[in-house]
Amino acid sequence: MSDTYTLPTVITEKEAAERLGISTSTLRRIRYLGRITYRKVGRSIKYTEADLIEHLDNGRVPCKTNNTSDKSESIGCHIEMDRVPGVVPGSTSVHDKQRAHRLAQMTFSKPS
């Protein structure tokens, strides 16, 4: 029984940039930022198909689905405003709103 290991096919930086549809300088910048894995073979930088696929998957941004009837929500990208955990929009009490209004009036009023 022999243990055979098939080496992955490696491609050059130029070939990897062409496959990703970016320039070689952009690929180098991505590599310096640590956003893509690579192999060093001697002094050469090489990539595998798995490296390119992993990089593309890491950059994946899923679309937001519109499951709510709230018309104020935007449809498209999933990026939303950061919300404080446990705080529901519209949960500020009336007294807190009144205090905030008075504080704003005192802050922005002309000095007497």
C-alpha cells in the first residue's frame, strides 16, 4: 500500500490576478493585508485554486431578504446600522425623551 500525495497545482501571481480579474498590484496589496493565503516556493509567491476560492468566499456579502412588511427598510445589501443588543427601536420612554429635549434646549440656547 503506497501513500501517494497529489500536489495542488500552483499558479503565479500574474495568473492569479488574471483569474480574479484584478491587477497584480491589487493582489499584492491584498496579500500584504493578509486577506489571501499564498505559498512561498523559494522566493516566488504562488497561489492554488483553493486559495483563490477561499479569498472569494471570504469577500462574499449575502443579500438582505425582505421578510418584513416595514417599508422603511432598504432592500439590497445586508449591511445595517449597528444596533445595541437588547434595545428595541422606539423603546425610549416618554420621560427620557422629554429630559433629552430639555437638555438640548439648555445646551443650544443663547446664554443669558
